[in-house]
Amino acid sequence: MVFRLRLLLRLRFIKEISCSLCCTCILLFGVVPLLFSQSETQDAVEEQESNSAQVWHKKLGTKNTWEKVISFPGEVIYLPLKLTFKLGAESIGFVSEKKVIPRIHDFLTSDDGRRGVLPTYAARTGGGVNIFQKGLISPESKLTLSLTAGLKGRQRYQLQFKRVALFGEALSSDFLVRYQLLSDESFFGIGQDSDKDDESNFAHEQATAQAAFGTKFSDRISLDAIFGFDLNDISEGKDKSIRSTTNLPNRESLPGLEEGISIGRLQIGIQYDSKNRPGNPTRGGEALLTAGIFQELDDDQFGFWKLSADLAYYLHLFYNRAIALRVAGEVTEPLSDREIPFYYLSELGRQETIRGFSRGRFRDRDMVLGSVEYRYPIHRVVDAMFFVDVGQVAGDIFSDFSTDDLEVGYGGGVRIWGSEGLISTFVVGKSSDGFRFYFGLN
């Protein structure tokens, strides 16, 4: 027993030392060069940034003696990861040299690029294809049909018509019709103290129809109004290895387990976008503020409103390296004495929130989230990145927020991007619940 205790203490000490070294390396590679780069003029920075894709590997090829000494612990810790990235970079270089991706893209799309078929994959709904046609009504319009399927009967079928110009170009509109079956969604309970061992699962079948109308006040500011309808059915989960949420002893106290819940919604959003480029921004920021009212259409049991904010800022460091800072929050409140279906509550655990936790790991009315991400190029269109995510859910985030209750996830990954946005991502996240892997395509 004493030996096991000593072993655990030693392992914990090694883990803490490793984490400290990792943090030190991140600070040294991110903050210290930033401080030295502050002496550059604005013109020099802009020239450097525009040519960084070609020169970054040459500029970093030499280091001073003190840089080599300080970098040595980080080099040792990250050697396996470095070798993995190097192997990935060599593979990507081969694919780029042979023009594999352009050839596949040319094969799957028409000569004018207006129509085509592209593969897609998302962890939540599985893999499939996106079939698209551009310019049907207006030059910027795009009609996309998505067909995806995954394990345990997961599936999603979606038809979306985007950027349809109305009244000239003063107003744009998006139309969407979607059916999806999420057959094994996880539920751990309500609140920050939910236990991983209390996991149950449920199937969420949802049909959605919505129309969005937007206008631009300037190149950076836009306003959107979304009118939507959701028909929700909750049934027994497909994963028979764990209990079903529909069979929980306290299922009567969990709003939304019924079938045929029809929710109408009206959402207003205002967006500010000053990013220097999509997919891989290194300067600027973006902010999205959204307010919405959700009301059950054929009954008065469910009704609530949501207010959310999502702010991001991109700080250019040197040679195309950047730090992405993000802060987000959401408040959900019932209308009068009505209830909120549990699957409409604020949620932490998705890839867009705290990476390293299961989807639906934490649910409650309110949520707050913060993230720091360091990105650096390993190829012309490929970035590696390291991140730390923190967040908390609460019944009332303004009165219940506590730094002691913050959940943390950290890890790294690779992002492949193009002129219109992200093409693919592979991310590994670590949290107190363990590791999770994320992969996305188109």
C-alpha cells in the first residue's frame, strides 16, 4: 500500500513537472518572440506576414545559444509530437507536389467550379457527400444537398440554399430543411457537478425548417433574422451497454423526454467580422451576439429565451504564427412558468466548447467559456496548434460562477484550410475525463 502511494505521488509529481515545462515552452515560443517583435515597424510586419508562407522555415532555421539552451526541455518533451508533425508535413508535401488534392477536386467538380460532389465527415453524424450547385438564382447563391450516415443508425439529410439575393443585393436569404437522427446522445445530468459514471444515452430525432434573412451595414457588420421550426422526438438510446435516459428513475423531473415536441423560434443576430482572411486568420477579430425566443407551438409546456455572445480575437506574432483568443457565454431562461427541454440547455463538451469531454458532458441554463489557441504553419495550407479551453455551466452564471468549478481541456491538432475556410481538422483533447479525438472534413 505504501509502495502504491509513493508511486502515485511520483507519477503526479512527474505529471506536474511535465505540465509546467509545457507551459514554459509555450510561453517561451509564443510570448518571448512576441516581445522581441514589438520593435518592428508596421510596414515591416505587414511585408513579413504577406511572405511568411514562403520564408518561415528559413527564418527559424537559426537560433542563438541561449535559445537552444532554453528550448532543450521543450524539444525533449515534444520530440514524439515533432516527429509526428514532420512525418505529416512530408506526406502533405508529397501530396502537394503531386497535386493530388487539386486533381481530386477537378475530378469531382465541373470545369467552371459551379457544381460538384465533395466528401464530408463530422463526428456527430458520420460521413457522406455534399452535392452543390452555385449561381442558380444569383451569382453568389449556392444550393447544397448533404447526405451523411454514421454508426448506430446516425444520419442527417440536409438541403440548404445559401446567399440568395433579394431586392437586388440589399437583402440576402438562406433556406434550410434538415432531418437528423442522433441515435446515441449522452446525458450525465444537469449542473456542473454531474458525474461521468452517471452517463445514460438517448436518441434525438429532429426535423428542422428555417429561413434566414440578412443585410450588411458595412463590409464588417451584418444583421440576420432567423425564423425556424423544430420537431423533436426523444426515444431510447441505441447504445445498449449503458442505461437509457428514458428509463432513469427521475425521468419525470427531466423536461423534454416526450415525443412530438414542436418548437418555433425567432432569433436575431448581429455580427462583426474584421478577420484578415477566412480559414486561417492571423489578424482582426469577430463577434456574434444572438438573442432568441423559443416557444412550443401546440402546447404551453415549453417556452424560453436565449442570449449568447461569442467573441474571438486573432493576434499575429511572427512568420504567420498567431494566437487565437476566444470568450463565449450563453444565458437560457424560461418564459413565465414554462420549462426548457434538456437538449436546448447550454452545453459544454462539444468540439466547439471544451475539447476533451464527451458531447453533452455538462448541461445547465447558463454557460461561460474561454479558450487560448497557438497556431503555427507546418506547410503552406496546414497549421499545427495547441490549445487550452476552460468553461463552466450553472443555473445562474452571474451568481454561481466560481473559478474553482472551471473545467479544463487542453491538447493540439492539425488544421487544413483553403481560401473559403477550413477543409479538415484533426484534434486531440485531454480533460479530467480522459482523451478524445476529433476529425472533421468539409
